[in-house]
Amino acid sequence: MQYDIHLDIIINSSSQLIPRSELFQKWFKAVLQGRKKIAEASLLVVDEDEGKYFNHHWRNKDKPTNILSFPAEIPTEVNSPIIGDLIACAPIIELEAKNQSKDLEAHWAHMIIHGGLHLLGYDHILEQDALEMEAIEIDILSKLGYKNPY
């Protein structure tokens, strides 16, 4: 099966620990594998001030968060591969990995996979939905060689 999946990446962070573009692409493709043949999204990697701004503006929370997902709202009659946008806050992801004694690369992978699943309509508001989403995340991460993050 032929896939055309791409993640546009913009780095607006001073962090020196941000994964290589190829890893972001690999993780994003892993989320879409078997779910979408053609898909495009954008990823903006930011520092805490910008992360706080976006989280406050879109979620009314006055602090930065690890990743924000914005599924595309494109009318069904428009044929577009765009599925949405992700905003990842590098310092928060780095701090979480450190505080939770997680491998930084594995935590980045988890956040991109988590955000990508949100772009596909998955959520974790209800416990049953959270369990389903976590199981999918664990499966994708395992196939990529990463440990269960939960």
C-alpha cells in the first residue's frame, strides 16, 4: 500500500535537545500507518512563553503544556490531505521526561504519537476512550522499539 504522509516542521525553540526532523517524520508516519494513506500536518516546536500563550489562548489554561493538537476543520466536500496542526513545547517535554525518569527521545515519540492520534479524532475525556487511546499509543511505541510510557 502506497502512503503519502508528511509532517511540516517549524522549530521556534532554543532547546538543543529537539529530535531530528527524520524522527518526527517517522513517529508521525507510524501514527497514520493503516489509518490514512494520504495525510499532512504541521508541527511547531516552541519554548515555554509561546507554549503558555497558545495554551491560554486556545484552552484558557495559563501555563504551557507538552503538546496541543488542532484537528483540521475542512468541509467534507473539500478533498484535502491536511489533518491538522501540532504545537509541542520543548522545555515541558524535556522536564516531564526528566521528572518521570523517561528516555527523552521516547517521550518525544510518545507526545507526537499522542498528538497525532488527537488529529485523527481520538481523545481521552472518557475513561473508555482514554484506555483505547493509551492501548494504541503503547502498540505504536512498541512497534518503534519504545517502552510502555504508562
